[in-house]
Amino acid sequence: MDDILILVPAYNEETTINAIVDRCLHYFPNVLVIDDGSTDKTLIALKNASATVLSNPKNLGKGLTLLKGFHTALEKNYQGVITLDADGQHDPDDLPKFLEKIAQNPDALIIGARRIHTERAPQMRLLANKIADFFISCAARKRLVDTQSGYRYYPSAFLKRHVTHVGMASRFAFEAEILVTAARVGFVVQYVDIQSCYPAFARASHYHPRKDTWEIVKVVSRLIFKTNSERA
């Protein structure tokens, strides 16, 4: 556990961040929170946190925030990185499932697939996720499940060789592009089943089903087109 970094990107998460950090620390000693230019009291809430805290000078988007965390992990020679969101939709109590899967295959990219209690998810989100799954699977040339889950394990072997080649999409399309890259270069993608959590107290999601799904479709369509051009 000492060689795995828990990476938590946070943007306006003052009500949930401390609970998420404390529960992560229960399982892993190394937790990095990167505040993405929050305009609420997220940084104040983190003032006495036992986690390492970095801050972006302004809101850069989830993609660039994750990239910053990946580079930090590589600089410190971690074996891999587990990412999870700070809004309460990813349960830190699922971390042991990741640890068990990592022990079985430390070089796999692992997705926390929200296949438990899917009836709890808003219907618009489920539809958006299915659309994204379809296009991302087409680009990856492999069927992928719950491609919009940000609860993932990235082995450093993958990050070292390929993260610098991923485009600079600043929002959720960044994570889609990472999956496509991993599948195309032959990295094993595995899954752990996690609950679909949408807490009643949570703030509105930063994921906009129409806007962000369309952005993902555009990015992935470009990748599909590029693949077809290379084959021609």
C-alpha cells in the first residue's frame, strides 16, 4: 500500500472533502488532493488534513488536474495511482477491492464499474454513459464498460510510457482518451464492481451529460477517424 498513491481531484467540495480524505487514509497512507481552483472553502477545509494538498491557481479542469497528479506520482516513484472523485459518488470503502485486483495483476488498468444498484443513477446519466461507452469502445476496438467512471487504478508502467502522448483535453474527455490509448497499446483493462452512489446531500455534478458527452464523442470520433486513416 505504501507504493500506491490515492489521487483526489477536488473542485468546490467543501462539504465532502474531509470525510473522503479521512476514509481514504484509513486504507492507504499516501493521499494527494489537488484543489482545482475552488471558489468555495475547500482549501480551508483541507488546512488540517493529513493528506498532501496541492492547488491550481485557477480552475484548469479535471483532465489537467489528473495529469498534474500523475506527474507527481511518477516523480515520487509510486507503483501506481488510484483516482477517485471528492463528491461522495466514489466510496473509499471500495478501495480494498482495488487492492485485491492490483495484487492479482499489478500492470492492469482497473476501472471501478458502477454495476451495483444502477437503479440509483439518474436516467440521463445512464443514457450519457451508454453513449460514451459505445463511442469509446469503437475507438478502442474493444468493448469497455463504464468508461465514465473516474474511480480507477493506473499502473505507473502505463503512465510512464503513454500519459505524455494523451491529448490535453481539460475535462472528462481526458479520461476517455486514456482508456482508448491503454486499449490500443495492449494494456489489460480489468474491473471491480462498485456501487452506483448519488448521495442526496451532494452538490450538483460537474459532469454535464449533454455538453461533456458531446465533447467526449468529438474527441473519440477524431481518434476513430485517425485510426481509419492509419489503416488506409
